[in-house]
Amino acid sequence: MNEKTWQTSDLPAAAFAVYCGLDLQRVLGGSRATFVFQTTAAWPGLLADFEAGRARVEPQRYHLALKAARTAVYDGNVRRAQEQAALARALAGGEVGR
């Protein structure tokens, strides 16, 4: 399997990636944090919908995904962010885009 990654420094986009079930690999520091995710085959279409304003999310689940992304930046704890992301997916009853 050819593993590809996607990077962003945009917090809402990172939260959407968490929401969609992408695996957060790491967060690169610097003046602005950069999130690095392992992608899926469905990700390009989901990202296109997000960028075009067509993405639909369940608000509580997106809020939990946003908290997971923030945890990775502010706490510097990617493992804890991954756990929060898994919890967000479980509470919402599944994963999008896998």
C-alpha cells in the first residue's frame, strides 16, 4: 500500500481531517503548527467538499475533532490527540471517508 500524507496549518481543516477519520501522524512545530495526516482514497473528494463549502458535519462530533486537533498543538501530545479523535469517531457512531 502506498501511504501518502497531507499537511495543513489550518486548524479548521485539520479538525475536518480528524472528523473524517484521517490518522494524525505528527504535528510539526514552528511559528505555526503543521498537522501531518495519513490520507485515504476518499480524502481528496472530502477535502474538495470542505474547501468548496459543501462539507456537512455533525456539530458535536466536529467540536470533539477540533478539541483533538487543539490538543495536539497546545499540549504537544499527538498520542492524546489521537485518543480524543478516536473517541470523537466512536461517539458519533463511525468514521467518514474510510
